[in-house]
Amino acid sequence: GNDRPLPIRSTGSSLHVLFHSDGSKNFDGFHAVFEEITGCSSSPCLHDGTCLVDKIDDYKCACLAGYTGNRCESLVMCRTPGNPAHGFVEGDDFKYGSQVSFKCNAGYTLK
């Protein structure tokens, strides 16, 4: 017919719609499953960051230690520590959690 159905209300996440007719046609209808869509639905946070719903269609990422950025996409980099007087730094990886060693020139000790 031309009549619109009444508004549908559901307390769950699925719906089964059946069609009723005058008996000349037989249709089973359909089954629909739905879920709420939020800014976190697409799992936007990288490197195991936690997605927090900011508004219904927006999010913020809480990043694990060592990562930064809107989506936790960037490694935290430390500044170059510089060479000690009469010595040098061994290593050039300054990412969060990495290690370097301080060495002394011959005849000097690190204090």
C-alpha cells in the first residue's frame, strides 16, 4: 500500500521486518542488525592507543608511552644528549626507550 509504517522502536540491536499483504503475495521480509556509529568505530588510534569518544562523531586517542600525535602515529624522539667534556656518545637512536652510551677519551673518566 501507500501507507507509511509507524516509527520503529527497539531495545536491542536487531530487527525483523515482516510484510503483510492481502494474501495474494507472500514475502518473508528481512532481518537487520545495527550498531551505534561513533568517532571510534573505525579504530583510528594506531600502536595500541585507546580511542576516547569526544563527541558523537569525534574522538581523541590516548597514546601509549613512546607515541604521540592525533592518532598515536609518531614515535617520541628525544633530543641529542650532546657529548660530555673529553668524551663522546656511542649510539644514534634517540627514540623513546632507546639507549646510548657515554664514553671517555683516553686518559679521562666519567664522573
